[in-house]
Amino acid sequence: MPHTSQDLPRPREPLEPMLLSALREGYGGGTLRADAVAGMTVAIVALPLSMAIAIASGVGPERGLFTAIVGGFLVACFGGSRYQIGGPAGAFIVLVAACVAQTGIAGLVLATFLSGVMLAVLGLARLGSYIRFMPYPVTVGFTTGIGVIIFVSQVKDMFGLTLPGGEPGPILPKLEALWAARDSVTPVAVAVALATVVLIEAVKRFRPRWPSLLIGIAAVTAVSAVLGLPVETIASRFGALPRMLPTPALPEFSAQAVWAALPWAASFTLLGAIESLLSAMVADGMSGTQHRSNMELVAQGLANMGAALVGGFCVTGTIARTATNVRAGAQTPVAGMLHAVFVLAVMLIAAPLAGYIPLAALAGLLAIVAWNMIERHEFAALTRASKGDALVLWVTFLMVVFRDLAEGIVLGFALGGLVFIRHMSEMTRLHEVPAAPPEALPEITRQPHDVVTYRLHGAVFFGSVARLGTVLDRIAQRPRAVLLDVSDVSFIDSTGARMVQTLGQTLLRRGGELVIVGARPALAQSMRAQGVQAPQVRFAEVAAPGVQAPN
């Protein structure tokens, strides 16, 4: 019997950087020009975003640049995606800010380094393929929740509010504090933030190929500096930006520091793995390529360790910048490496100019990022799709917004698994088929009379056994030969195999027999390996009359 495509072994994903594969295809001047243009385009987008995300995360803007330069270069150099752009991501703002509040900058750097080790181990253990199995409602609920949190976190700088007691981390106390400080609104800050948003969106609409983020930030910064507007800037809050990378240094590895950083490192690892592989999948969909998930996790691990050595923080694949890279015509991972080089060049040459950027302008930029992360249409569609999807979506969203990012992902994933199990169990069916005359069954059953045939459909696993077990118990109440057609069974696990073996034992004890018919070779082998054995159960080499043998 020929094997189906389901029986064929799947090729093992190579644990090799995509850069090597791309270079083996040949690399010439035309490819370098295309990569350089794409790298410059992404650098223009990454430059203001990296500083804005760092500031929103509670660290200095220079750490965002360090992360984009070192992390972005290592992600592209060692990654498993042809187009992935790594760097600081908006999804980490809440986690990083909370980590800094609890452990300080040193704790954040250590947690980033430990997260890099964990990510690399996940990739080397080839667990990347499993992390990709994330239910879509969980992804939508997570990204929408992150968008809401980021937007709320920018209200203070967009409105120029003064919070005497500092800005709380949790969203409800944050909203209360912002509302209590409503009398401290600075009209100039509101105008700067609004002008940034309007200018960026106008450039996007009328000149979509132009770098809207850089144009919006640069124009508002120039006007603010020329007019001397009384708004807080990067330089006034953080001082002058450095003009070179710091000397690499290992973080502190005392037992107390490691113990305090481990929970944060685990959260960074979970979120970073999901965000990076999701970004790589987006690039695959846009370009028609296929990324290597395990190698991508190894690269993310190396990038986080490298960023931590220069005082940076969490590195992950960034969806917006990766999509920009694809649209800009990138050909190989060299584009991502060049993007990091261009950001470094700007920091070396023009760092003093960045000090004039108003914080309200960066807040307006992040407000746009947050608004784009809120997947409004998908959220509404999933809410209407089914009760199961709506439950997973809303639980994930509410947990992310009001509780914790990692807990939201874990709980959403668990609920998604339960919904899937229920759906699959409802698709598993068992029904009786017309009986064949006894004389037509000599090669199948030893009993010439009282033969009944049942056909089993779907996946036979622990989720469907409870429903099937009651029916099978009734079948085994009197002695007879039972032909169980499994030609439509796609999968059987150990619990399902145990159920079949128990049915055979019951029939044999009462003078009957159980014969499996229509089993594909792979399914029969799986059932035998899981304990379905003679004399309780026999496998017939031919199908019962009236039962079509599988192809």
C-alpha cells in the first residue's frame, strides 16, 4: 500500500544561519545595493523608535540605541530569517519598566543576559517549532492589550503632566494618577504631540514611500528648537547622548542578583520567543520564504547576551521594522546588519542633535505605534466568530492589560488548547455500518454469526475517549464479533489505544472478539506500539465487505 504524504518523514530544519545560505546563492553588487537601501530605510525608522521605546521603558535613550546596534546586528548575522530586524520592541515596554522598578538597571541587564542564554538553549534544543503553535486569538488579544498599555503609558508625556508621586506601573493606578494630575496639562506639549501625529500620518498618506517617522520627528524638533518652545527634551531629562558604544562588560552574577533576575528573564524569554517567531512568520508571508525557527531563537539569544554586554536590554524581532525591510527591497540578512551599522554611524556623528527631540514628540510617535498594534478589525471578527475564540481572546486581552503579560499568554494558550480539545472531541464520531453476510467474512473473523461493524472517524485521543467509551461499553455487553473500521481515524494516542485494548479484553472475556480493519500501516504500527495487541485485538489485512480500504 503506498504511503500518504502524512506518512512521509518531515525534513529536519537545518540549524544554520540564513546568512550563510544566502551567501552561498551568490552575492554581487546589485544585491549589496538593494540591501544597503533597505538597511538605510530601516535605520531611519529604527532610530527614533529605539530611543522612544527605551524612554517609555524607564531607561535612557542611549540604551535603546545600544540595543538596536548590537542586538540588531547579531539577529541579522546569526538569525534564521532572511529579513528579520531585531531591536527594542514596544511589546517589552511594560515588562522592562516593571523590571527596572523592582531590580534597577543592573537587574535589567542581568535579566536580559539570562534571557539570552535561555533563548539560545531553546533554539539548540529545537523547541522553536513548538513555540510557533500559538492560537491566533491569543496573538490578537496579546498585541491589542500591549497596544492599550503603551498608549496609556504615553499620556503623561503627550499632555506634559506632572505627577508628584511618580507614575504607577499597573494600569488602573496609572489612570487614577493621570486623572488626578489633569490640572497640570501643558498646552505646548499637547501641541507638539498632536503636530507629530498629524505630520507622520500626513506623510504616510500622501508620500507613503517617504520615511514618515523620521520626517515627523525631525520637523517638530526643528520647529521646537528654533522657536524655543518650553517643552521637555531628551537632553533636559537624560543629558547628552554618548557618541560611541561602551566597553563590553559582564553583568553582576551574584546569587542574590541572579535569583532576583530569573523571573524577569523567564518572562523576557517567553515573550521574546513568541514575538520574534511571529515577526519571522510575518516576513515569510510577505516574501514567500520560510524561516528557521530554531536558528532564529539561537540568534535572539546571542543578541540579548550581546546587548546586555553593552548595557542594552531586551532584543526581539520587530514586526514593523521587519515589514519595512521587506517592502524596501532587502535581499539577504546583510540588510539587517547594515541597518545596525547605519544607526551606529548616526549615533557617532549626530548624537548631540538627538538631544533636542521633545519627549512629547516621541510620545506622539509611540501613540501611533500603539494604535497600529491594536488589531481592531481582527478583535471584532474573533469576538463574533465563536464562543471559544471569543473567550480565549478576551481572557488574554484582560489578563495582559490588568494583570501580567506572561500570565496572559500562558492562560490564553491553555484556554486555546482546551477549546481545541473540545472541538476535536466533538468531531470524533462512531457509528454502525450495514452488516455483511457471515459467509463474506471468513478471512476477517473467527465467528460466523452475530457480526457488527462500526466505523470510527476523527482523532481518538484523551479528549474524545470519554464520549466514545460509553458507546463502546454498550457494544461489548454481549458476545459477538466487532469489526472496528479505523480507515477514517487520523490519529490515536495512548489513551485511545488503551480504550481499544480494553474493549477487546471485554469482548474476549465474554466470548466475542475485536477485529481492527482498514488501518493504515502507520496507524496500525502506532496502535501496536501503544499496547493494542493480540489476543485481545486482531488486525485484519483486508477490509470488511462494504468497508472501503484506505488508499
